[in-house]
Amino acid sequence: MPRDSLTITDNRTGRTYEIPVEHNTIRAFDLRQIKTDPEDFGLMAYDPAYTNTASCKSRITYIDGDRGILRYRGYPIEQLAEQSTYLETAYLLVKGELPKPSHLKAFDQNIRLHTIIHENIKKFIDGFHYDAHPMGILVGTVGALSTFYTDAKRIFDAESRRIQTHRLIAKMPTLAAFAYRHSIGMPYAYPDNDLSYTGNFLNMLFKMTELRYRPNPALERAIDVLFIIHADHEQNCSTSAMRGVGSSQVDPYSAIAAATAALYGPLHGGANEAVIRMLMEIGSKERVPEYVKRVKAGEIRLMGFGHRIYKNYDPRAKICRRIAGEVFEVTGPNPLLDIAIELERIALADDYFITHKLYPNVDFYSGIIYQAMGFPMDMFPVLFAIPRTSGWLAQWIEMLQDEEQKIARPRQIYLGPEKRDYVPVSERPE
Ligand code: ACO
């Protein structure tokens, strides 16, 4: 009769233990009972980079990397990208269900109410060097918001969490756009709350001297879809930062600053910039085979290809490829697209990429789209942080309501020196 358990024999002692298996997982803490003698600390699991450790139970995002599936709260990403809006998707992530029409209207209204930032934040942004990276400005200013909303400390008060969620989703585009305007020496453009979430974002970025900015509907929708597909991706580096820092019970602005900082790193939010640089280096379709040869020789990696979780086509990359076509109808083509398509064609037919299960990931096409829209590469991770805010908040709320969670505190295997006695500097040999 099969049992949902694992039998472990410790060959050091000959003892046998039965460990329960639930959801295809054992509890690492159950290993602690495995000891060589009563003084022994007990067995631990060693898992650098947490490649095979679940840190939480979650009901938000489902990924099946082998089959190329991504769902938010059960809804396939393709359906959301086709039919939903970013704000509706944010509601879904944070609250768990799609909103009724009246609830969506109220949510949208609440977000619009909170788009303006305190004038003093502008002064902080003014203080940054003219060429400051907008992601650095975003990390600093979103963290600073915690000092303006001291009620945010009440993290176990559902009403306080609700208001901070509205404020954060509403203010991230404003902070991001102001950071961008500062970096190009332009006056800040204030929010226009008659526009949609993404329409207003485009207004704050690109408004010149016109009285009223009118966003191009195709670009407005393209950004909205890109925001939908970037909204959550379960326990990645920045989400783990959000949960880890949030587990100390700090306010959500400080935790979002930590998550944004994690996204700043080139291995996380910076891969699409690396794709652009690679495509520029390749320079023309004709040079693609020669580049692929270098990749196969192990000299370089194909940027925008491969993923820790997806061992199939990243479903977000397919959506990006479709949007690219729609955007280029408005902006005119990005010559890098031809090189990207040729690269994808050659790689997907090549044995090396097939056997290594390397497919385009979300970053392969997103940078090309952003570049065609006129964004400098420094803005790419910022464009990632804005929509990911709703995912971070959903994960943070879930963590706070999870009775099994405590302050995050991994263990270590200490391999340093044994105890030794301090020697004053005057007695140490040169
Ligand atoms: N080009 C060429 N070979 C690759 C690539 C690539 N892009 N990615 C992985 N491989 C090969 C490795 O050389 C390795 O080969 P080997 O087994 O013969 O030694 C094998 O595939 C497995 O590679 P790992 O590095 O172990 O895979 P891992 O899951 O740790 O890495 C990662 C995933 C970091 C995304 C990797 O595929 C990569 O570096 N890709 C390029 C950078 C990139 O696009 N990053 C964006 C990720 S998406 C995101 O963060 C939003």
C-alpha cells in the first residue's frame, strides 16, 4: 500500500526515519530529528540559490516551465494579455479574483486619486546628479515614501494595507516618469487623471508644451499588455526580496525599495538591455550564423535565451513578439528586430539549443519594443518595476496572512576558523 512519505536510512547510525510527503515536498525541518547523537544539531538541507527549496505556499502565480505555462490566479497569461487591462490584472493579483464591474471602477478611481506625489519628493529627485540612473532614483524615492505615510507601519491592519496598495500602484509610474524627466533635464509633467493608467504614464514621460497630451492608443495598449505580462512571476529574486524584507514587518514602501533594488541587478531586470547590446554587436542578419557559432563554442551566451524555470518557449516572449509588430506599425521598424528574428530562427533549429532546451525568454523582444518607443536603456528595468509592484504587493499580503511564515532566516554551513585567541596589533608579526 503506497504511503505519502519518505523513508530515510541514516547510514551513519543505521537508524530509519519516516518523513511525510505533502504536495510532492518534504518539510526541511523534519530532517532535524536525524542526529548521530543527542548533542548533534540535526540534519539540514543545503541549497545555495534555493534552486530546489519552496519557501512558501502560494495561490497567486502558477508556472509550468516544461510546458511553457504561466497563469495568474488560474487565468492563462495569454487570455489576460488579450482581454484584460493592467489595472484589472493588478486587482486580480492583489485580491485573488477578477473584480465585479463596480469594484473595478472603484479600484481604478482609487488609483487615479493617488497618482500625485508630495512636492518634497520632487526636491529629492532634484538633488540627484543629472545623469543619475532612473532605477537608482526609483529605489531611493519609493523608500522615502515610507516617511510620508507613517500609517503604513500598521501592516496587520487590512484598511491600511489597502490604502498603501493603492498608493504604491498609483505612485510608481509618477516616480518613474519624474526620474526619467530629471535624467533628460525636462520639467516634470504632472499626472493627468482623466487618462488611463498607461495613458497617464505616457503623458508624464513624453508631454511637451501641448496643453493636453493625447497618448497614441496603440502604444498605450502595448504598454498595458507589457505591464500585464510583467506583473508577477512567483518566487523570483525581487519577489523573494519583497517577502524576505517584508518578513521583518517593515512597512511596504521599504520592502518595495528592497524588491526594486533586487530588480536593478543585470541578471534580473537588466537582461533586455543585454539583448539590445548583443543585437547591436551582431549588427546584421548576415552575421548571425557566425555569432551562433561562438555561442556554441561556449565563448558567449545568447542573451534573452534560456530560463531557470522555462525549458520551453516563454509564453511572455510569444506575446512580446506579437506586440512588437503592432508597435512598429506606429513607430516604424526597429532594424534590430530583423536580426532578432533571424537569430531565433537559426537557434530554434539548431541541435545545441534544442538539446539544452534554450528558447527565447520575455527579455528577447521587450527591449526592442521599448527602444522603438523611444525609451533609453536605463529605463528598461524601471518599466519592469512599475507593473511588478502589484505582484510584489500580492505576495507581501499573502505572506502576512500566512500563519506559517516568520521572519526569514536561512541557516548556514560554517566553514571558518575554529575558536582562536585575539592577539593585539602590537604583538602581531608584520
Ligand atoms: N546561451 C547559451 N547557452 C546557454 C544559455 C544561453 N543563453 N543559457 C544556458 N545555456 C547553457 C549553459 O551553458 C549550460 O550548458 P552546459 O550544461 O552544456 O554547461 C546549460 O545551458 C544550462 O545553463 P545554466 O546556466 O545552468 O542554466 P540556468 O537555469 O542556471 O540559467 C539563465 C538560466 C541565467 C537565464 C541562462 O539561461 C542565461 O544566462 N541566459 C541569458 C541571460 C538572460 O536572458 N537572462 C534573462 C532571464 S529572464 C528574467 O530574468 C526576467
